[in-house]
Amino acid sequence: MTELRAEVGTLTFRNPLLLASGIWGESGRSLLGAYEAGAGGVVSKSIGTEPRTGYPNPTVEQYGDWGFLNAMGLPNPGIRAYPEEIRVAREGGAPVVGSVFAPTAEEFAELAKAMEPTGVCAVELNLSCPHAKGLGSEIGQDPVLVSEVTRAVRRATKLPVWVKLTPNVADVALLAEAAERAGADAITAINTVRGLAIEPTLRRPVLANGLGGLSGPAIKPIGLACVWQIYERVKIPIVGVGGIRSGRDVIEYLLAGARAVQVGTAVATDTVRVFSRIASELEKEAGALGAERLSDLVGAAHPGPARG
Amino acid sequence: MTELRAEVGTLTFRNPLLLASGIWGESGRSLLGAYEAGAGGVVSKSIGTEPRTGYPNPTVEQYGDWGFLNAMGLPNPGIRAYPEEIRVAREGGAPVVGSVFAPTAEEFAELAKAMEPTGVCAVELNLSCPHAKGLGSEIGQDPVLVSEVTRAVRRATKLPVWVKLTPNVADVALLAEAAERAGADAITAINTVRGLAIEPTLRRPVLANGLGGLSGPAIKPIGLACVWQIYERVKIPIVGVGGIRSGRDVIEYLLAGARAVQVGTAVATDTVRVFSRIASELEKEAGALGAERLSDLVGAAHPGPARG
Amino acid sequence: MSSAGLREVCTVLDRAQETPSTVTLRFEYPREAHPGQFVMVWLPGDDELPMSLSYTGREKGVTVKAMGETSRRILDTNRGAKIGIRGPYGNRFDLSPRRILVVGGGSGTAVLAPAAEEAHARGAAVTFALGATTAREMLFAERLRPIATALHLATDDGSAGHHGYVTAVADRLLAEAAFDVVWTCGPEVMMRKVLAAGDRASVPVFGSVERQMKCSLGLCDACALGPYHVCIDGPVFPGHVLQGLEEFGRSKRDPSGRLVPV
Amino acid sequence: MSSAGLREVCTVLDRAQETPSTVTLRFEYPREAHPGQFVMVWLPGDDELPMSLSYTGREKGVTVKAMGETSRRILDTNRGAKIGIRGPYGNRFDLSPRRILVVGGGSGTAVLAPAAEEAHARGAAVTFALGATTAREMLFAERLRPIATALHLATDDGSAGHHGYVTAVADRLLAEAAFDVVWTCGPEVMMRKVLAAGDRASVPVFGSVERQMKCSLGLCDACALGPYHVCIDGPVFPGHVLQGLEEFGRSKRDPSGRLVPV
Ligand SMILES: Cc1cc2nc3c(=O)[nH]c(=O)nc-3n(C[C@H](O)[C@H](O)[C@H](O)COP(=O)(O)OP(=O)(O)OC[C@H]3O[C@@H](n4cnc5c(N)ncnc54)[C@H](O)[C@@H]3O)c2cc1C
Ligand SMILES: Cc1cc2nc3c(=O)[nH]c(=O)nc-3n(C[C@H](O)[C@H](O)[C@H](O)COP(=O)(O)OP(=O)(O)OC[C@H]3O[C@@H](n4cnc5c(N)ncnc54)[C@H](O)[C@@H]3O)c2cc1C
Ligand SMILES: Cc1cc2nc3c(=O)[nH]c(=O)nc-3n(C[C@H](O)[C@H](O)[C@H](O)COP(=O)(O)O)c2cc1C
Ligand SMILES: Cc1cc2nc3c(=O)[nH]c(=O)nc-3n(C[C@H](O)[C@H](O)[C@H](O)COP(=O)(O)O)c2cc1C
Ligand code: FES
Ligand code: FES
């Protein structure tokens, strides 16, 4: 049986399974629900300066149980209302990572500052939403902007800064390097992959926004490739996300170089009980691989000396 | 019942279903087999100047029936031996698109020139192989290189030039624009999506090359998004590829903006009979949508006046 | 075989004007559904809204009340129109009780009608207390009369049945006769009163609840209600659960996730 | 549940040196398999090769002859080692004929042995003609003797059985006795001779064929053989099909796809 505690920089989680941003993330009670169901920690919905209703429905499309496409449009209650939600989750004992998004470096910095007094253990910069114009992946696709935003947030807060990257780039590790140089404490990879669904009879895209982001098992190979490439080029910890729904999936991410992971879509396909199931699978399967601690596995599929 | 003839620029195919490059593409008899099974045309394996054995096995990983990961490493008999294969396919009546790859614009141009006397109806430039270093997606990720290669080939041959793009970029339409300006006759999108599979017990990547390319239904939303974005920014015809295995899938690609499509992985999951099945589904379903010709559907999911 | 989504485009087979503000649309949607469940109704180019199934057989139906922009547009939908349907989602009414009191307020009766019909078909005795603002807005009274052990109406303006709230009727019925269960759906203030009445009579109550919905798959959190998600844990909740929820009858989340008064 | 691939990592349970150049590895691989089918054997860090199953029960086995680098490394694999297995792939021998002549050349006998055993278990009479370069290289003679109606050996150097090609033995047996079918596997020049002998005796022949393999899923074309793909249409082909193929016994594709002599 492997010890499941996971360390991401200076932070320790009871297990490496964090709730991904945007899933069960609007209400503090839901965040807490994921923690009670076994998550090691939770990431908030991405919060902006003002409340946002997001896009009209349809906002999701489903492909069997292996893929979801969504374009929620970053609905969120705004940074003034949200601390109350974080309070609820924190009072229940859940470690909360506060995810934020903004169109400019200054606004990112202000949001991060506003997160500080809420008791979050880190801020995650969503530089990667694939469908919201001017918010997210336009920044995340440009190393200069990634640097700027990361540096501004780094200066504004003492909190650990996690930078969440998009896979919709030629070379994700280049963006990770930019974030690392600008002072990021960790890289989260990946956000959803740009995709589109079309309704033939109606001759129109399914999602009200047209383009959306693909999540679920379909993107696991893509997330693993990104984590792998990032691990080869940066030293800061990596939090892996994308298509995780089993203990084996987590082990693959650890071996590729992640120190912790986030679980999103599986909360819908497998219910929130997915956290405790994955945790017990992980304990058994990591044990069978001879790992005493999860860090024994981190990056272990890479050639060369381990960095565990 | 819809007339299935498909036009891509000056070329006409009996139906819009072409065999994608790299599938059943080493032997002329196999190309012909796909045509006999109902494909409207076939694209050759990507051919280089010299014979190449490709990577050692494992070269493929399979995820249920919704995804394949491969890193073949562009094995091919080389441009001196391959005309004999094209001859076999051509003698059987199959329209053949000759796919080529090279590390430089000059070599691309020479390969295209060498394709001319073989009787191919077009050349497809593989600027998009996601795992072969220096060959493919490094070029396909850079608009300047895409221009250079396309222009060199454009000058070297009278054949229609199709440029095949990778989805592993921030903005695929930018690359399509570069190809269009440099004289491409059509854009083929997409090649496989960069991905990785890891074997936990062995603590190593499954594929001998490490990184590979994802294909199959998992990438259909990604391919559709690319075709959609390209259609909004270029005028030349688009050939859609990625995850197609049903008539409905083809209709979605047409509505997104493709004039023809290519079918790859489904040849393995559904056998080569997939071509005749898709063709008959397409005839029925496009008919039910009231389309007399397939061109009635091309781009029809986009807002604004049709360009059919 | 195909990697298509779970959404189906259905043709509206029939449109019935139930009340001046309420319309039923019928369509063929082959998946099995149970009374209590809902579908997401997509009006192309507009929005997609959760709607309880008011008919759960092969030819399904939703009964829509004009509220905001989208529901108004759904009302304007004509026979032959194409709408997207996905689902059914959510849980269902337990149809096993033998003596059932149904307390419906306004369009809330939509979800109660097929449950009552099916329970009746299985031999239950169903008593109805249906409320509306005025007689012309009374939903499904004629539909339900043939299966009713008793059918009691109430209107705010006294234009039909009891003059006043339907909750007063329910209170009286619960005092007078024995019931195994109460089913209710309507405005939350109304449901709160029904829950209290059930408590007084020691009869369990089940209420169908509405919240903002986006994914309806338990993913996005739009429908959060205390520790529950209405799309997967509901929409039908036992009364004691609802009573334990601070938010029920008081606040709900708007599309941005902010808590606002119901 | 998991989105893991179809490959399994198996532990080598047993390693048996069959001949100086041939080793059998046994491993537990739970998927059902039939005589004639093959698996892809992955030697981590090295390569992955197609290998016929020489044992098709729950504890499966492959019998590997030292040819090139990878097969040599497979020979060096010890008990307890981990190998990747995927499959089984390909078609199988029809086990219904009652009088079977098995003509095996070298390691080709590996794929014939489980077919013969299972046919025998079902009541068929199986006659063997097994060839090898020399007595020590004779594969599976002791394994097959107990089930053989007759067991005939041939060696190139005369160190066991007939001095000369096993095809001469097959020719004689086909002239002397009546058979419903001939099964053969070995070098293609040998198989061509067996096909001719079958023709002369008017007995149908089925031969198991090897070609370069990469995907073994009918995708990559590495195993193209005329209009067929050995991984999905084979490896077992009827003799008349093989005789119709220009390439059979003459040319094959190398890993780049070029045609080279066999
Ligand atoms: C599980 C479920 C089942 C439902 N079943 C039905 C049904 O069978 N028939 C039906 O007509 N509607 C039903 N609804 C409500 C429906 O989905 C819409 O919320 C309603 O039609 C208003 O939508 P709109 O966009 O037209 O109005 P909006 O523009 O969203 O709002 C118009 C007005 O209605 C109010 N309003 C919006 N939604 C609600 C709500 N859920 N509860 C109370 N007030 C609200 C707003 O506050 C506003 O004052 C159901 C909702 C859920 C969650
Ligand atoms: C369906 C199938 C089933 C097979 N079953 C078995 C089996 O049960 N036992 C077994 O030992 N091998 C079997 N093989 C062959 C095996 O897959 C390898 O080809 C062989 O082990 C040589 O691999 P290598 O990499 O060591 O040699 P390489 O380095 O590839 O080649 C070494 C030498 O062997 C020759 N050679 C390579 N492959 C073949 C071939 N297929 N036929 C003839 N000569 C070849 C080469 O030309 C070269 O001279 C099978 C092949 C197929 C396609
Ligand atoms: C409905 C939905 C909403 C999401 N919202 C956000 C968000 O607000 N901020 C963010 O950084 N990522 C968001 N994501 C991306 C996820 O956090 C995660 O990166 C992605 O879904 C891949 O993980 P998965 O395959 O486990 O879902 C969202 C994903 C989904 C499915
Ligand atoms: C085994 C395999 C080999 C491939 N080889 C090539 C190639 O040589 N050249 C090329 O342009 N694309 C190649 N591709 C990409 C396909 O042509 C196609 O773009 C991709 O597989 C997506 O389509 P699909 O989902 O229908 O397979 C290959 C794909 C696979 C699966
Ligand atoms: S509507 Fe998304 S969780 Fe319920
Ligand atoms: S090995 Fe790839 S097609 Fe047969």
C-alpha cells in the first residue's frame, strides 16, 4: 500500500486527486462535497472580476462516455461574491485552489490579491480557456503574455501560483518555460482541447458558442503528451489534468511527470464517488508497482536519472 | 438520394470518401483494394526521397474503438520504388493523390516533380506528422515554412497541390492562409493529434518513439473545429480528415466546410467495407437533409450566405 | 457506431394550447422515461431549457409556461418545427404508494400528471388539489378528472373552486382523509406550505424542484442546491431533505452562480 | 472503465529450451485464443514481433526461433521477465476435418502443434510430417508423438528420419493414404511444394504465412500480401489463394514497404 500524500511545491494534499476547475465549482458546498467524497483538494471555478452568466445553452455535448465538449463561457459569480463560497469549503476542511481569469495582467494580479484573504492555498491562472474570446487561451498561446501575467501575479501575492496551460499550441513546454521563468510555482496541464460539434439536421453547431473544449478520456493521451514534454523542460511541479478516471490513469500521469492530478469530467461520468474509487485503485496499483510514496513514480517513465 | 460526386477544385471524385494517407498505403494493390471497396479516391502513404523503415514496434496503441495512437515513423519505400505501386492502383482505375514529405522545400519540390509522371491526380504535402523530428509538423507549425514549401512545390509542378495541416498549433487557419497565399489548391485537415501512452508496469511509453499521434473518433471534434476555422478564413477547398466512420460524420465535416473527406482509422475498426457503408449512409442522410448535391451542404452550418 | 452525441432532433407532432400561458408540445423521442424525469429542450438559435416530461410514453410531451424569452419562444413553436431533445435526466416519483394526494401549483402540475396517471393505472387512488391564479390558467384539470378519486380546484381570484391558495385545500384534505404520500410541484413558497401540512399530518411529501440548469449531467454546478445537484440527485426530493435546505424557498443561483432570492 | 489500451503486461511463467535455437515462453493471458492465431510480443525497450501461439489455453505460449536481433533477445528472456502481449489476432485453422496431414518445417511447427492437439482432442486422426535442418532442431516431435496417428521426421542432414526435405515425405504420405486436409507452415519454398503435392492428391491445403507486421490491426499495410493483409485476412490462407499470389514464395515487403525476395 502506497502512501497517497502528494506534494506540490510547499503544499501537501492528503492525496493527489484534486477537483478540476469548472466542475462542481460555483458553490462552496459543492466544492466541499467533492472533498468529502475523497478529493485531496479542490480547484474553484475560474473567477473573474465581475459576475458573468456565460453562454446560453446548449453548453455541453457528450460523446459516449469517452468525451465531452463544452463551452460554458466562464460563468462565475465574480470575485466579490465568491469568497463566501470559498469560506464554506474551507470551513469544511477542504484545501481550495482559487482559479482566476482576466483579460489583462493587472486584472489577473488584482484577482490573485483578492483571493489571498479567502484562505485559498494557491491561485491557479486560467490561461487556457479555449472558447472565451480574449480571455484565456489567447494569453496562454503567447509566451510573452504568459510571462507578463505570471510575473504580475507573482508580484501581487505570496500565494503559490499555478499556471494552467492550453494544449492548443505548437509547443506547450515553451509556454511552461515562460511561466517558470516568470516565477510560477507549478504548471497545470491541460485545459480542454478545442473542438466542435455539428447538428446535421439543424445545419448548425450544437453549442451556442460554436467552438468548445473537449474533455474526458479522449484527451488523456493529449494531456499525457503535454505533461511529458513539460517535464522534460521545466523543474517546477506539474499538475496533470485530462481524461483521468482510474488509478491507472493517475499512475500514467505520475510516470509522465505530474506530482498531482485534477479530475473533471469523470465526476459526471462516474459520479463524485470517483475520487474514493480512484484513491483506492491508486493505493493498490501504486503498491503493486513497488512505490512507497507517489513521488517514487513521478517522471519515472522518462529516460535518465529520476527527479522524484 | 443525393448525388455523391465530389469536386475538389478541378478534380472530381465519384464520392467524397478518400482513403487517408498512411492507411493501406504502402502497396498499390492495397490502395486499389480501398478503391474497389468503395472509396472515391486514395491518398498514398507519405513518400520521401529515400526508403525509410520507420520506428521499431510498438508503433500503435488502441483505446477502445474511439482512439488509436500511432508513431509509425513515416516508413515508406522511397520515391524511386513507389511509382510502381501507384501504377498498380492507377491501372485498377483508382484516382491517387500522391502524399510526400521532406525536410526542405527543395526536396518537397523534387518529390512533387517525381510524382507527376506517375499519374497521380494531385500531390498532398504532409506538413503535419506529429512525431517525426524535422519532418512534418515543425514545418507545418510555422507559416513562413508552410509558404516556402508550398511555393516551391507550386513552381515545380502543374499538379493540384493539397497542403495537409496539423492541429497541433494555436491557430490552424493562419497556416491555411499561408498555404493559400503560396498557391495551394486545397487544404487537408487534420493529421493526428500529438499524444502519449504510458505502460505503468514497465514505467515507459508504449510506443517505441514515445510521442505519437491520436486518430479515430476521439479527434472528430478537433478536426471539425479546424475545418470550421479554416473555412472562415480561406477560399480554397478543404478536405476534412479525423475520426470519420459514418455518413453522419461526413455530413458534419461538409457542413463545417469540407468538400471531401478522408477516412483512416475506420478502415481498421470497421474494415475496408466502411467506404461502401458510409457512402450509402451518406446518400440517404444527405437526401433526408434535402441536398441534391453534396455541395449544397458545404459550409452550410456557418452563418452568412452559402459558398456551396 | 457513430460518434454522434446523445441529442436528438425531434419534429413537433402536436401543439396544444392548455391555458392562455401554457402549451404542450408532443414529439416522438424513443428513449424510455419515467414520471418525474425531465429533458433538455433545445430551441435552435435560442437556448436549451430543462422541461419535465408531461407525457412519458413513446410520444412524449412537455408543457411549457410563458416565463421569460425562451419559454415564450417555445410557446410559439408550431407543429412541424424541429427541436433538440436530450435526456431523460433526473430521478422519478416512487409509484408504489396506494393513496396519493397530488398538490399542483400552476405549471407544476405538468410533472405531476404523468406520475398520477401511471400510479392510477397501477391501482392507486389519487386525489388532486390543483391551484392556479385564475380558472383559465388551471392546468390539466380535464386531463386528470377521469382518473381522480377526487379533484379539488383552487384559484387566487376565486374564478374556479376554492377562492385562495391550493395549500389550504391540501391542508384540509390531509386532515380529513388518510394518504400514504403527497406529491407536489409549484412555486417554492407553495411547496414549503405543503411540506408543513404533510408534517402536521405525518404524511411523507415528495416535491419536484427547479433550478438553473446547464449541463444536466452533474458536471457544471449550475443546479447546485445545498449539497445536491438537482439534475442528478433530483428533481424529486423527499420533503425532509427540502426542509433541511436553507436555500429551498428562499434562494437559488442565477446563471452566474450567485445566490439570489427565489 | 479505464481508458487503458488493449496491451497486457505478462510475467514469463516458464521458459523451455525446445531446440538449440528455439525457446518456448509461457505466460498467463486471459483472452480466448484459437489455434492459428498470433499475438504481438513486446520486448520492452526493443521491439514487438508477431508470434503464433504454440499454446492456446489459459496459460498461453509462444515458441520463438533465433532469427534476428529481437528474436534472439526474446530467447534470452527468463522466467519472471515482463513482456507485453496484445491480441490474439488473425484467423484460425478449421478444426473440423477428420483426417489431417500436418506438414511442419522448422519453427513453423509452432503454430501447427496446438491446432493438431485440439483436432485430435475432437477425434481427428492426425498424421505428422515434421522437418528440420538436423535432429537437434526438430521441434515438438515429443510433444506431438502421443497424439499422432503417425509421426514422420525428415532432416536435411539425415540425422533423424528421412534424409532430405520433409516435402518428399508429405508427397509420399499423400500418395499412400487418404486425407481431408493438409496444414502446413514453414519456409515459403517448402509450403509451395506442399501446395503442389496437395494439388496432385486433390487434398485441400491450408498454410500459415508470415509477413512484416506493425499494427496487426489492418491499418498500416506493413503485412500487405497481394490484395490481402496477413494480420486480418490471415495468417492462415487456403492453398489456392496462396498459389494465386505472385508474391507468395517469391517476394515480401521489408519494413519500408519495398518488395524484396523472400
Ligand atoms: C427540472 C426542471 C423541470 C422544469 N419543468 C418545467 C416544465 O415542465 N414547464 C415549464 O414551463 N417550466 C419548467 N421548468 C422551468 C424552465 O426550465 C425555465 O426555467 C422556465 O421556462 C423559464 O425560462 P425562460 O428562459 O423563459 O425564462 P427566464 O428568462 O430564465 O426567466 C423569466 C422569469 O422566470 C423566472 N424563472 C426562471 N426560471 C425559473 C425557475 N426555474 N423557477 C422559477 N422561476 C423561474 C425568472 O426569475 C424570471 O422572473 C423546469 C425547470 C427545471 C429545472
Ligand atoms: C503471423 C506471424 C506469426 C509468427 N510466428 C512465429 C513463431 O511462432 N515463432 C517464430 O520464431 N517466429 C514467428 N514469426 C516471425 C517473427 O515475427 C519474426 O519475424 C522473427 O522472429 C524474426 O524477427 P527478428 O526481428 O528477430 O529478425 P529480423 O532482424 O527481422 O530478421 C532476421 C532474419 O530473419 C529473416 N526474417 C525476418 N522475419 C522473417 C519472416 N517473417 N519470415 C522469414 N524470415 C524472416 C530476415 O530476413 C533476416 O534474415 C511470425 C511472424 C508472423 C507474421
Ligand atoms: C464543464 C467544464 C467547465 C470547465 N471550466 C473550467 C474553468 O472554469 N476553468 C478552468 O481552468 N478549466 C475549466 N475546465 C477544464 C477542466 O478544469 C479540465 O482542465 C478539463 O476538463 C480536462 O480534464 P477532464 O478530462 O478530467 O475533464 C472546464 C471543464 C469542463 C468540462
Ligand atoms: C497508422 C497511421 C499512419 C499514418 N500515416 C500518415 C502518413 O504517412 N502521412 C499523413 O499525411 N498522414 C498519416 N496519418 C494520418 C491520417 O492520414 C489521418 O490524417 C489521421 O489518421 C486522422 O484520420 P482518422 O481519424 O480517420 O484516422 C496516419 C495515420 C495513421 C493512423
Ligand atoms: S446542471 Fe450542470 S450540474 Fe446540474
Ligand atoms: S500489420 Fe498493419 S495492416 Fe497488417
